[in-house]
Amino acid sequence: MVLANENYIKLSDSHYIEDIEKRVNAYKILHPNEKIYRIGAISPSLPLPLDAVKSMQRAVEDLSTINEFRGYGPAQGYDFLIDKILKEYRSNFAVSFEKECVFVSSGSTTDLANITNIVSSDNIVAIADTIDPAYENTTVLNGHAGKLKNGKWSNLVYLQCNESTNFLPQLPTERVDVIFLSNPNNVTGTAIKRSDLKRWVDYAAENESLIIYDASFQAFIKDENIPGSIYEIKGAKKVAIEIRSFSKDASFAAVRCGFTIVPNELQACTFGGKYVPINRLWKKLIQNYTNGVSYISQRGAEALFTRKSKTEISELVNYYMINASLIREELNAMGYRVFGGQNSPYIWFKIPNSNTSWKFFLHLLHDLGIVGTPGIVFGPENDRYMRFSGYCNRNDLIAALKIMKNNF
């Protein structure tokens, strides 16, 4: 009899997005004619930049001709896209990398799910609590997490990240090997300033730790004191892998393309005490787990670096951030304790009257037709919080906020 990988049994059979949709669909069956306002969206609502669309159309035409047809591309990504990424890092962040340090992927979720495959399951992994399910789940599936007790995994270190810290993760109080860190935060929308991020880099250097730095929302940063890349911090090349996505700012959620930077300076240690380049380990994973990202997607991503696309992306980001500002202002006016929404499209707020987050979710849905994201899905410590998102439609958002104002 074939034996199951029991790490997969440990996870719930449903994802939190499915749990939300089940409740929304049940409401729609009972109220088929009622308007639903989705202001908890995790996916952009505006269309792709035009240059990216045209570039992908040309790429499809390329594949229809003998002279331009191509099969599997380089597992690491095409040079035409990697060159654009390297140029962006030089011009925007004043940092240079060799080509072999950039790995084009099908999006940040893919790389986050695979990243712990290249390090030993004996490593101590730390994640912020508020918990991004992507970070926690990958450690479970790859055998790092241990046993579940009271909603927490025994082998994970949960970093304090709550209202008392302004929902900014705190440095570990013990030595850890691998740290998942997102900036701006993927859950709460809060952001770590340059001086504080240096403390994380210094900690990692002192303890020979590896930071998995999720910069998926870097395009939304407005504050000059918040770095757009961890590599703006001196010494970060020796301690950090940076993961980026084109989905969050350029509407590539359905196209699927992103990239990960693995500097040559990064080292891991074997049980025998030998140091090996992490870049080499990651390259082996990419070569054996994928045949590369589609030519069509990469041509579309390449076109995101044109002047016209950059202008359009800036307009997309501004649209979402205006939405986030509207949410912040109205929630503050209604007396809520509000976080995020200034360097990220996500707004995190405290629920009134000691309600649980699923109870408040159902109240918003059934009484007001509004869909948000309950805080409990980001860890048991967050059951008094809710998340809204600037990714929603502007007209729906204004209507939803008016309904909330009139009912609270």
C-alpha cells in the first residue's frame, strides 16, 4: 500500500478563501437579488496595462510561425525579462546583481511554497503572528512545523506582531534559522521602516539566519523611510532572498509571473560543516520542479517596464491607494482602531463590542451585503480584527462605506 505524505494530512482540506466563498454563496442562494459589496478583495480589479496586452498578443503570434516558434524556455527565465529586472534594481535601488541571481517564476505563491524545500527540516522557522497562511502552510507541507496545538505549530516560532507593536513584527527572542518577513505586511498592510529593517538584517547576519523577504507589495510604498527592497540595507545580500510579484500592482494575477532574487553571497551549511551556495540549491529546485514560465507571460512582464506601462501601473496603484484612504478615513470616523492602508492596499481594523471575526463577517454579509476578511484566518490571536482592501471597485466601495456609516 502506498504511504501518504502525512504533512499534507495536517493541513485543513479547505483554504480560507474557500471558507469565505461558501458563506457568500449560501447568502446568494437565499438572497439572489441582493447586491454584494466585496471590499475584502485580494485580487486587483482593474485591467492589464495596454503594452503588456499587446506584447502577449504578439507573443501568441510568434508561436504561430515556424521562424518564431519556441518550445521550453530557460528554466530560470528569458534574458529579455531578466535584463529589465536587473536594470530596475540598479536604477531604483542602486544595487546590482549577476544574471544568475534572478529567477523568473509563475508568481510569488509558487516560490514561497517551494522555498523551504532547499533548507533542512531541522531548521527553526519563524513567522509573524499575524500569520500569513502561505508562510505557515509551506512549513507544514515541507515537514518543518511539528504538531498543532491550540492553533499553533510546535516547531514554529511565532513573532509578536499585534496591536501592542502596531502590528509590526518583532525580532525573535531566541535564535532562529529561517525568517519569513513581508514588507509591507501581506496581512495588516503595515510597513517596516529602513532603520528597523536594518535590525532584522543585523540579526540575521549575527545568527547566520536566512530571511525570506516577501516584497510583493513594494510598489505601494509611499513613505521614503520604507525601503522598496531589502537589498537597500547594507549586508542584506548575505542574508536575504527577495520574492516579487507582478500580480499586486500590474494586475498579473491571472497571467502569473513574478521573480525571486537569490544573491550569490548567500550560504547554507551542511551537517558536515561545509558551506554551499543557496543560489546553487535554488537553481537545482527550479530546474527539476519546472520547465520555466510561459514565453507569453514573460513577454507580457517585459512590457511592464516600458514608460507607458509604468505610468499605467502608477495609475493602478493610485486608484487602489485612494480606495484604501477612503476606507481608513471612514473607519476612523466611525471610531474603529485602524492599521495599514498607507503603504499597502490592505486595511486592518479592530472589531467593536468583543465580537468574533466570523460573527462580525456574517453580520456585515447578512445585514449589509458587505464582504470582508475575518482576522481569525490569520491566526487565533486575531479573532478581534477584520481586513478590508483597496482592490475593490470604487463605486461599490463608496456605497458600502455609506451603508456601514448609516448602520453603525
